Amino acid sequence: MKTTKTLLLLVVVVLLSACGTTRVVPVTGRKQSVYSDNNALISQSFTEYKNYVSTAKLSTNATNTALVKRVGQRLANAVETYLKNNGYAEEVKNYNWEFNLVNENQVNAFCMPGGKIVVYEGLLPVTKTEAALAIVLGHEIAHAVAYHSSEQYQKQIKQQTIGQIGSAILQVSGINANTTSALSSLYGLGSQVATLKYSRSNETEADHIGLIFAAMAGYDPNEAVTFWQRMASSNSGKSTPTWLSTHPSDAQRIQNIQKILPEALKYYKKK
């Protein structure tokens, strides 16, 4: 009985430690659970971004650098206007937008919580147009606005909590060490695959939100289809099985975007 009470107390403690904050994602309206101290994550990301930029080789191409900063800020302005007009005014103060072009031949970009974004020079030959670059930056900004990093962090906390509870139950139940180890390994694999699938959901949502943001900023959302077709060509022969990828396949992505286009076009006004 004493062992059971101890176990129940442990379960309550770890469950309480895993509690996050419920929030509604802008644009999609999806309810999500995020880390309760999101400001701490943003503060840490600012520090990490500053450290990265201080050691990275920034682009010396003034034209391309100005392009990235101009498109990024145009999107950021549209995003902040949307947030202020749709009940998220308090969150606007969390963003300190920064857009940097790095001299690396990667076809990639990334965004950290709070609006710190990096674009690699290798991406520009694929984007080709300002509108396509806006599609990419809109996607990255969407990750920040949708609190995807905070959501992923909270998910990891929950997974660790489940693992702790499971380990405690196995030990109290008197299961032998070999069986406990095997079950723990099985749990680890399962949680990894679940996390990968969840990341794909974040990517799809960022495509959705980013397309809307690009349209709000005056960029033609139709450009997303042609951009991802070019991206698919550049990725030819390098695809990863969808169920083991953190991103949807290019073909699936294009299909999803085509479904979202009618909604995005409602926000599009050419500037």
C-alpha cells in the first residue's frame, strides 16, 4: 500500500510538471499546448541567434542581403498588423525581427522563436523571384507566430514525463531489468516516430499560415506552387520516406498548398 501511494504521488508530481499553457494558433484556430514560460525560450533563442550570427559568414552580396531584409520586414509588418487586429496584440511585443543572409550553399532557411531568421544563399537560385522568397520567409515567420518551438518543447516534456512514470511503474511492479530495458527502448522508438509525425503537422501548418501572411503582404500566393515544383526538381533523388521525414514530401506539400490557395487569395492585393 505504501508503495502504491508513493507511486501515485510520483505520478501526480511529474504530471503537474508537464502542464503547459493552452493557446489558439493564429489563422488556423487550432488549440495547442505550449511551454508555460515561452518568454524564457524566446530569451534563450535571442542569445543563441546572436552567438550564431557572430560566428557565421554573412553574405557580402549587398543586393541579395537587402532583398532578404526588405521582404522579411514587409512580411513582419503585415503579420504584426494582423496580430494586433485579431486579439494577439499582447504577443507582438515578443517579436524582435531580424533577417540575415548567410554565405552557405544550403537550400534552406530557419527561424528561431521571437522572429530571428536566417536565409542561406543556396536558397536564392531556387526561389528566383521576390514573391517566392516571400513564400519561404512567410513559412519561417509562421513557425514563430504559431509557437511551434514552444509546442515541440512542451511535447518533449510530456514524453519525458510519460517515460518517467512508465519507468517507475515497471520498477514498482517488479519486472526484471532486461524486460524493463526492452520496454523502455520500445517506448523510445515509438515516441521518436510520433514526434516526427507531429513535426510534419507543424510544417503543414506553417505552409498554411505562411501562405496567408505572404498574401497579406501583397505577394501572389500562386507563386508557392511553382516554387515548390522547382524545389522538388532540386531535391530529385534525395527524397526521404514521408513517414520518417520531419517535412511532408514535395508532392504532398504542393497538393496541400493548392487546397489552401483559394483561402490565401482572399487576402491578396497586389502592391
